Amino acid sequence: MEKSLITVYPAPYYILAFVLLTAFTFYLPIFPPIGGARGTAALTWEYITSVLHHGFLPALCIVIGATAHRFIMAKALTTTEKSSDYVQYAQMAALPQRKILLFYVTRNTLLPQVTDLSLSLGALFGGALIAEFVFGYPGIGTTMYTAINNGEYRLFNRQF
Amino acid sequence: MARKVVLLLLLALLTVPTLVGIAQEPQGLPVEVPGGRENLWVFDRIYRLPTEANWNIWKSGIHTAFFHALMHETFWNRDQETGEFIHALAAGDPVYNDDFTEMSVDLRQGVRWTDGEEFNADDVVYTINALMNSYPGGTQSGWSVQLDENGASVEKTGDFSVMFSLGKSNPRFHTLFESRWNGIYMMPSHVVAEVEASMAEGESLSDWHWDAEDMVVLGNYLPIDWDENGYWQLFQRREDPENSLAGIITGGSGPPYALGIWYGNENIKKAIAMSRGELDVYFDVDIESFETTLDTTPTARSWFTAFPWAYPNEVSSRAMSFNLEGDPLLANKDVRWALALAINIVELQTEYIGGIAKVTPFNIPPTPNLYRLYHEPLEQWLIDLQIDLGDGEMYNPYDPTVPDQIAAWAEDYGHTVPGTPRDVFGSGWWNFDTDAAAKLLEKAGLSRNGSGQWLTPEGEVWSLDIQSDPSENDAYRMGQAAADMWSDFGIDVNFITLDRSTWTQNHRVGAFEASTPWQSFALASGDMWPNVRGYHSRYYAPSGEDYNPLGGNSLRRQQETRLDELIDAMEGINPVSQEEENLALAHEFVKHWVENMIDITTIAFKKFVTWDEKYWTGFPTSENPNYQPLYWFMGGKFAIQNLHPTS
């Protein structure tokens, strides 16, 4: 698993986007190649699922790369925590390994992870220019791309 | 533990898309219609439109692409291949008096608006008066200006006949009502008159916002839904298609629903969508995406079933055009000639376009009719043409062997060339001769630095911006080819990609140095004046001002006395009874344009207008060319109306 994640981690997410686009819109065509939803916006089950359906691949390509990054980060944090004094003390107290890992090490490694995850969630909604371009998704990234192309500097600046 | 996590992740990856996917059949279409895909015709909408919900199509600045064929009508359509009239709302040809100051038109009977009212002379009279008096903000295609210039007025001479009176003689007045791309769209007088009467003081039809639910049209379709982001539009067939014009002419009713989708500027998405059965026709793609379609969609085909596949006879051509008031160097014809000689046309046509389009050295496509009228008679003049490279050195720039070189490339590539090289690949073009180009730039005062870069007479690196819109892939690739070749030649080229709306706006106000527009000097019939009248200096607008409200075409910001003289001379000639004199003037116009290299024209249009027959059949093909396949033109309505379900 670690080898897989190390392989995925450095790959730019737009490469992954093209792989997902080809895989899930052409070879296994279960996702739409463009668009943000079906039909007109409404509070209906059909519309809400269509938003999820259209947004799944763009979100996935961003999430996969970020997930790999977090797994590697988690491993580094865990290794550091495991060499901490309190872990050694817990081992000397003969606490079960599972308990040490779940209730001591994991809790401490989660702090920076959750903080980083919360901060990065904004990126999903703040516009992922390349992912939206590849999937023809009408999000803020697409608006930014259009603003750049059209020289609409005010619109572009407002997005920061 | 790790193995379990991986398995859980994989399971989630497979389950979520599958569940969501199952809930969303069919996958890629943005709307569903009653009867499903068998009732829905899906077409490529070419580019994204920013003004979806205002259908006041007569207003200046409203885009017309692809929906005018579905909804609007004028008097005549012009067959793009033969140049023949197709009578639309007019029952016959225009009838002029002896001095061409009056034009009578008999109207077709039995064509009905979607609310059941019959189209009649009142609609014509109202439309002309509204265009001339009720659109102070300007009208679509400069119609109000042209009607004004002709001193036009119209009167009803019967329920189904009208007569136009003109303030000056004009044997071509009818071309305002003759559509290649469009012609004056008729208004439902019984609807628009009420709208106009209800407007507040100070308001005009320029302020009118026509909502979809209020629309009444002569065409076969009405808009019923659309995406606010401009990605798609859904149209529904009228209840009585037999009363639409295309219904009367073709006898067909057309698909119950028509959906236009914009798949973005990446051509491959159109190929993917067609392979998924979610696109019935696309207007054009690049050669790679077309080949993908052939590989992945067995039911798809273009105009020909084999090389060169694409529809070759759209009456327009691609050119590198310049703002002559932009970079001062570009105002020098020697510089423009140097740029032309620095383009390798064989490489452009083969490596960038795929060997499909016809080559032409001036803004007239070598369709069979226009090749006979223009390219053939001007061939010897082109061969004999000489330009001055400086110090009295004269140079023959024309290479008549270009089609043979492209044919040789095609055969090397394994294609069979179906005809003579000139039939398939057009005419000759300019030599690829960078030595001659360098002499011309040196003549214009430029020099080279140690890195081979061209320097302006002031000693700065010469930088050239090219703007292009990717939705027209031939023009875009032509621009890319020119950028690559001019960069290799030592020019600092900046290639800028713009959305269609911005690109068009930049043209109108002259905010560009070089661009990739398209045009034809001649109509399909060969007549030139209607297409070049807009180049007259009277329509000149300086850079920074919009030329569109003036009713002409000042894209290049040129003002040339010789062109004005030729345009004026053509205007006074009857294109039918004085055909030879008209053509002689047209040839002189082409010669002047070429000698001064005002544009660098490269290729005629090719269109990989490609149809998938999985759901709908009856599309025009080279074997059955019943109607033009260009569905986004007004005349494209006949091909649409002629469709029937494959099943």
C-alpha cells in the first residue's frame, strides 16, 4: 500500500484527472464527460444526486492525490510519535499495542491531520481550475479560467 | 489491517460511482425528454453562449449560432454548392423594375407562426419598419444601416405580396433577405406590435427582452429549457411541423426534441460523447478526434466515407488578418508578404490540418463553382506576379505545385486521392522561402540580433500577438502553425487563446494585432459586392471604436481608395445581366488585395460535420446531397427537418 501511495503522491492531479476521464467516461462510461448537474436547479432527489454524479470525478481526482499525501504524512507522524517518551512509558506499563496505537498515537497524529484536512476542504469549493477544465465542470475554477481568457481582471481578482 | 483498508477503499470507489451511475440513466445528457433518446436529437452547439435567455434576435450583439436554423425564416436561402436560390418565405425570385429602384416579392402562402397565425405581408411591413425605426441601439448584422443606406421603404400590395421602394438603384437589394449564414429574420407583427405598444416612454425594441415562454416563431422549434451557464439548450418541436417552412419544403417533421450541448474546446470530448451515444452530430473537430470517432463509433460518418472525409464546400476561407492600425510594422505590405513567405503551406495543410482542407491564396474558397470563376482565370496572373524584395530584385512568390505536393504526402500516408490534386487540395500558394522573407523584412528596416531574433527599426525585439478562438479548430490550428513557423523564423510570437465572445468583441473594436478570422469575398453564386461592400472606407472605424453599428466590416481598419473605387463600380452593375463586367471588377479586387497581401489566406473551410446514425438517419452525404449539412446555418434547417428515426 505504501508503495502505491508513494507512486500516486507525486503525480500531478491533472494527470489523474485525464486517467479518470478516459476510464469512467469512455471505457466504463458511467459518468458524464461535462457539466455540473442535470436539468434545472431544484430541491429534488434527482437534482441532488445529479450534482453528486457530476461532481464525483472532479472531486475524486483531487481527493486521491491529497489522500496519498495524508497517508504518507500520517506514517511520518506516527513514526515520530512512536519514538516519544509517553509511548515508551506505555509500553513499559505493558499496555496492549493496539491500545497504544489507537488511543495514544493516533489521537496525537490526528491533530495536524484534521487541521490540514479542514484547511484543504476549501480548495474543493474554492475552485480547482484544471480539474474543472478537464471535466467541463462549471465551478469557480472554470469562472477563473474564463476570466483569464477574457481579460476580466476584476472578476479574476475577486476570486482570491 | 492495511489490506482491509485498501479493500474498503476499492469497494467504496466501485460502489459509489456505480450506485450514483445507476440512478442517473442516461449518463451524460443534461435533460430527459418524454420518449427518451429516440425522441431527442442531440447536436454540438459549437461554443458557449453567454446570453441564453434573451431571444430578441434582431437586437445588435445577440448571438445567432445554431438556433436561427431552428426558429427563424427569411425570403430566400442560397444553396452553398450550386449557388441556386431556394425559395423560402418568398414564393419566387425577386422582381425588380428597370432601374432597380423597386423590388416586388410574392410571399409563400400557408406558412404559419407557432400560434397558428398565417405569415403574410403585414409581418414583412412591420419587420422592416421596426428594424429601421425601433432599434436605436442597432440591429443584428447591421440590417438597419443597410436599409437606411438604400433609402428603403416597403408597402403591402396584397395579403401575400410586398413592394420595396429604394432611394437609389440597387440590383442586389434582395441579398439582405438571402441567407447563407442569415438574412433579415421576419417578426410576428401581431406579437411584437403589442410588445412595442406596451413599452414605457423612452424605451424601444432595443430594450426588449423576449422570454422563451412568450416566443412565437416561423421555424419548427421553440426553446423550452437551457443551462444558465450556457452549456446546453433544449428545443421542442412545434405541434404543427407541417406548417413550418422546412416542413412544407421537405415534407418531414424533424425530431420531437433538439438538444444543443457545448462539449468545451477539447475536440476529443465530442468524440467521447458520440461514442457514448450522447451526440448525434458535431460540426467539426480536429483530425485526431475525427479518427477516434471512426475507431469508436461504427455508426458514424462524415460527408465522404473515405479520405478526405470532410465536407469541403462551405463558402468561406481562413486567413491571418492584421489590425493595420495596431503594430506599425504590420501596416507595411513588405512585412505582411514576409510573413506569408515564412509559412510552409504544405506543412500547415498536412501536419496541422491533416491534409483535408483546400488551399487558396485569397479569400475565396475553391469550391467547384468559385474555382471556375476565380482561381482558374487568375492562375496565370498569380504565376506571373512579382514582388520587389529590395534593391530592384524582383521575385515570383507563387508556387502552382502545392496541390501536387499535398497529394504526394497523402499517398505516402496511405490515402487514395479521389480526383485530381486541384479537385481535392485546391490551388497553388506562396513559396516557403525564408531567405526572400528575410530580404523583405530588411527592406522594411528590421534587422536580426545574434540569436536570430528579428529586431524592429528601433532595435527592440519584434513581438507579435496572435489571437484565436479554439472553437473553430481549423482557424486555431492555422494560427498555431503560423505562430510556430514565425517563431522558427525569429519572430517573438505570443499566441493568445480567447473565448468566442471576447475574441469577436476584440475584432469589433480593433483590440488585436493579428487574428484568425474567416470570410469569403464571393457568394456561392460568384457575386462579390454583397460580401465586400463592408470594406468600403465609408464604414471605417478607428481602433477603439466598434465598427458593427456602422453597418460595414472594418476589422482590419483599412482605408484604400482603390478598393473603394472597385466596390463603387461593382455596386452599379447588375450581377446577372452584366456578369462578365462584374466578374472582371471582382478579379481586380482580388488582385489588389493579393498584391498588398492585406490578409494571408491559407485554406478554405473543411468541416468534419459528422453524423452518428445510431438514433437518427437521413443526414445529407456526398452520395445523397439533398440538403447542405451545415446545420448551424439558416439553410441547415432542411437537413434537420429531413431526419427520421433509425429504428
